[in-house]
Amino acid sequence: MIFNIKNLNYEEKFALLYGIMLGDGCLSLVKGKKKFISITCSLDDDLPFFQEVVSFLLKNFRDKNTNIKIRKNYGAIEFNFIDAKLFDLISSKGFPIGKKGSNLFIPEMFYKDNLLKNIVQGFFATDGSLVLTKNPNKFYPRIEGNGISKRLISQISDYLKKTGMKGNFYDAKRKKVYFDKHLHQKQYRFQFNGKKNLLLFNEKIGFVNPKQAIKFNNFLRYDEEYIPLNKR
């Protein structure tokens, strides 16, 4: 079941939006004065997320409707708009302008106001994954997320552990990607395996991206119907 964001208060909605920005958002200052906000996701399976969640959130912080832009050539959908008031609100909380780089983190104010849950919801909806792996005959779930900011991924991992989930934070294995022909950018990862962790995530955090909520419900149905081969 998808988490009902309509019951959130103003601060919780902002924290959820901030978490989405940490995952797939960007603040851009064009010609020194035009303040652009963009959020980009996959055209393949994130359209319901944009329509039902991101669009709803933006209506709480903007005086006008925000149109979804389809970028078929890139397989992407995006919100890309100028809004100085919302831009300044997001940047005032510590969100970087321009390239986010490896220095992203969750600001202290979200800890003080007990809004970590909503931050994690937003980040996971964009840069998190519910993965199902077969081992050896039955599918097992895995909650995971990746990013180039060691501090951010570590903060999220620590918070999930405080909810009772058991998992790990570590350097992610990936093929080398070189920038400017010389620089190699590392990635970091949190990973929580198994059904118990999955159920705890749903209970303590909740899925706000419809594609992840559907995958969660499909796994529960599969798990209830599964009969081990040695018991048939």
C-alpha cells in the first residue's frame, strides 16, 4: 500500500520534497538571476510518481500548476521551472546550487524537527530500490540505495538501523567512470536484506513511489503463495 502523503503537515511535506531533491533534484542559477528547480526521473515507470506525489507536493509550495515535461529522447520525465521563492526556501536549508557533487547531507534541522522519516521517504522514492533476487529457488527482497555522497548515504543507513532494520553501509562495487579523463567518482551504498527488513521499512518508513509500493505488494502475494519444493 502506498503511503498517504495527503495527511502530512506542511513541514513533513517540505521534508519529503527535500528528500526527493536529494535524490533526483537540482537547483540551477542561470545568468546569475533565473532560479530554476528541476526534478528528473524515468519515463518508463515514474510517471505515476510524478502525477500522484511530486505534482501534489509542488502545489503546496507554488501558486501555480507545474507541468510535467516528457523527454522521450532521454527516456526521462521532469519538472523544470523558475520559482525564486521555493528555490530560496530549499537552498536556505543547505541544498547546493549547481552540481550536487559528493557533499550532499541531511541538515541538522530535519533531525531536530523529527523529519528524518520524510527525508528518507523522498530519497528512497527516487534513488532507492526494492530488489528481488532468486536464491536459489525463492525470491528474496533487498532494500538498497546508492549515491556519491558518503555522508548522505551513511546518514540514511544509520537512520534505518535505528528503526530496527539490520543492514550495512559500504563502498559500492561499480565499473570505473572517469570524469575529465582523470577523476574517478566513488559511490556508496546501504543495503538491508530479507523479508523482515522489508516489512519494517514499510511499517516505519513507507513507500511513496507507486512503482515501489506495487512491487512490495506483489512480493507479499508471491511470498504467501510460495511453497518450497521439498514440501510439495
